[in-house]
Amino acid sequence: MADTSAAPRDEEAAAYAAVQEAPEFVDLRRRLRTFVFPMTLAFLVWYLLYVLCSAFARGFMAHKLVGNLNVGLLFGLLQFVSTFAIAWAYARYARTRLDPLADKLRADVDGGAR
């Protein structure tokens, strides 16, 4: 008995390979990397600055700014703010730069599959 399920899988694999080689998909991946890699690097540098200052610049981090608010506490709170700001920026970037291209690519693939 021949395996009849292999043919649809081969066609599906060929369709996925064709999509990955499409210029629109290459552009979509480039746009994603253009945002993700620099933002990840910036956040890691910011986080490591906080950690290194906490370990090696205790006097600086203990400097009081207002009342009981010191530089270390402010940096810690700004970690949360920066995380939410990055999430908001990514959602906005995806909505304006990634989603339209992904929707077009999806429509092209769905239209070709029928």
C-alpha cells in the first residue's frame, strides 16, 4: 500500500518554501529584525546599566532625589516604564509596518491555495 499522505505534505512543504523565498516575506522579516534587534540591545544595555550601578555604584544609587526616592528606586521603576513603552512601541510598529504586509502575504497565500 502506498502512502497517499506524503503527496499533500510535499505540496505543503513546497508552498511554505515558496512563501519563505517571496520578496514580501523577506521584506517582512527584515522589517521585524529592524525593530526587534536594536530594541532588544537597547533594553539589555539599559538593564545591565541598572544591575552594574546597583552592584558597583552604591553611593550613586543611594543618592536621595526627593524624600525617600533615591536613584536606585527611580531606575527600578523606570525599568517597568521602559518595558511598557517598548511593548507599546512594538504594538504600534507592528500595526503600521508589519501587519499590512503580513495581511497581504496571507491573502496571497490563501488565494493561491484555493
